[in-house]
Amino acid sequence: MAEQNIDQEQLNALQEKLRQMSPEELREFQKKQCIFCQIVANKVQSRRIYEDGRVLAILDINPANPGHILLLTKEHYSIMPQLPDDEIAHVFKVAKSLSNSMLKGIDAHGTNVIVANGIAAGQRAQHFMAHIIPRKENDGIIFVLPQKPMEQKEIEAAGDRIIAALSGSAKEEKSEKGASLDEISKLLGAR
Ligand SMILES: [Zn+2]
């Protein structure tokens, strides 16, 4: 049908446009599409709990518990590997303060600090964030990590490969390389 052809043409044109964009242009484009960037820019309303030059903490509008906070970077990053080290350090420093404020301010008995890093890990937003969730005993939130029966060899082999990759990424950090394209596309589900 004619309408579908127009849609397909528009889609092709958009894809072509995206292909021709520089990384800076692409990031600007992503920002315009991103609801959390709109919140950071105050174009979309939110209940702000804390902000400084680098992060913004807002109340989740669909909270797991009252006081559930989304801690966003003000800069648009899709996934954790894109964050510079000082930025991720700052995010978790603020997460600690927010968590402490929940223990004091709303009598939380505990908190969960959660980052969903990549689609396979349940990440839905296009913008990096940490969830800070105030918890009480028997509050109906159930995280169940399965304890899978596994061969010791298999566990050890995974550990060895992580250790090997860790020394590799330490070298990468020295050369001030950011996230590799391979890392990013894996996390975003693009293959
Ligand atoms: Zn964004």
C-alpha cells in the first residue's frame, strides 16, 4: 500500500541519515529522543530529590516502594561502559547518600541499588541510571537469584576468563580508550 511505502521510505531515509552522522551528531539525536534527557533539561516534569552538576535524582513515577529513586547522569549515556570512571564513581557516591537518607528519612530497613546494564539484564530505558529502592521486611518485592547446580570446573573457568579480561581492560583504560564498539553493541542487543 502507498502509505506503507511512504513509511518504509521515511525509515530508509532516517537510517541513511543516522549512518551519515558523526558520533557527536548521533549523541545529540539520541538526546532529543530520550525522555530522561528531557527530564534533565526540565522539558518534562519530575519530582527532583537531588541534583548537582553531573547527576539528577528523581522519584520513579511507577515505584516499587514509596521513595523509589532514579539516579540519572545529566549527560546521555546508554550503558555503563560509556561512563568515564570519575562519573561512575560520582554516581555511586550519590547513591550512597540517597540510600542513607532513606534509612533515616523514611525508616527504610534496607535499600537495593540496581543498575540494569544491557537489554539482556532487563534494561528498558535508553539512558543510564541507578535505581535506589527503599526496603522493608515483607514488602512484597522478591528478587530471587537462582542457585544453579554447576560443576566447580565451569565456575572456575568463568572466573579465569573474567580475570583475563580484567587485565585486558586495565590496559585499555591506561590508553584512555572508552567502551569498545563490540562491548556497546553486545549490551544494546545489536549484532
Ligand atoms: Zn538521555
